[in-house]
Amino acid sequence: MYWFNWCRPAPKAVAIRLPLTAGPRPQTSTSAPVAVTPPPCRQPGQPSARDGKAFTLARPAAGAMYGDATSLDLRLRVARSVAAGAALHYRVTLANRGNWIVPLRPCPNYTATVNLRGPGGQWTVHHKHRYGLACGPVDGALRPGEQATFELVAAIPAAARPGRSLLTWMIEGHDGSSGTEAEFRVSKRA
């Protein structure tokens, strides 16, 4: 999509609203607000245009705004230590700090990666798997101010070297992915 001719003060953020169906009551989807640099004013007195079609910015009160799973704040809590060969139990909290609704139907996918220390102290990726988040109990969406916590587990191999390790957790959305990391220690097998 191309945006042409903006002759007003620069907005702090812009959301894009797209009509999804035609009819007497068309449904629309509005993206989460994102910071943008508006195009230059080339024709004062003329409206802004998108691919040659005039448009105006919608006010948030004009309808619901929708964000993507990647717009959620992520918090990852892992056990401080886990024995080699045991399961690493951890929690991920998804929090909607924005003023938009984040649909979770269908539930988004996520990737969990366990990074362990290998020979020479280099990071080695042991466990990297993609899963579907079991978000059925969330009721299909996180509204502004809501959050949900998920209890998850990752396997630590019996041959893991003791020492610092790292869990990387990424959530996927229509706009790509976002993630967070947390450190933990692998201890000798019991």
C-alpha cells in the first residue's frame, strides 16, 4: 500500500482499517497503531490518497481496533535451575498493554528454543520446536489490560553440560514474530 500527500501535522501513530465485507453493515479490521513517517505534502488542499484513492484517518472511537499477537507484552519465568535430563517448567505471560483487542482465535503458534553451552563454551541449540499455543480458555481474545499466563515445559537432555543456559520464546503473528529470553542453570544429573 502506498500513501501520498499528507498536509497536516505528523500523527504519532497510524492504524490501518480495511473493509472485510461489503453490504449494509460491512465488517472492518483495524491494525494496532504503529509509528510512521507520513508522506510529504505535494498538493496542499488535496486529501491524502492511498494508491490513488482518497481516505481519511479513522478516530479510535469510530470502531474497535485490532492488534496482532506480536503486539502483546511477553514475560517469561523459568526455574532458576534444572537437572540435566529433567524437564524445564516455565511460564509465559501474554499481556495486552495497548488500547486494541488482540484476537487469539485461531490460537497463535510459538517457538521454544533451549540454548545450552557446548564444547568451548559456545551456545548450541538443543531443542527448537514450534507448537500451537493452547489458548482456548482465553475466550478468543485479550482485551486492553487483560493478560493470560501459560504453564509450559521443555526437555533438557541428559548429556547437557552444567552451567548457564538460555530459553528463547517467540510468538508468531500476521506481522512476523516477537519474543523474549530468560536464563537458567543446568545442574549435574541427580
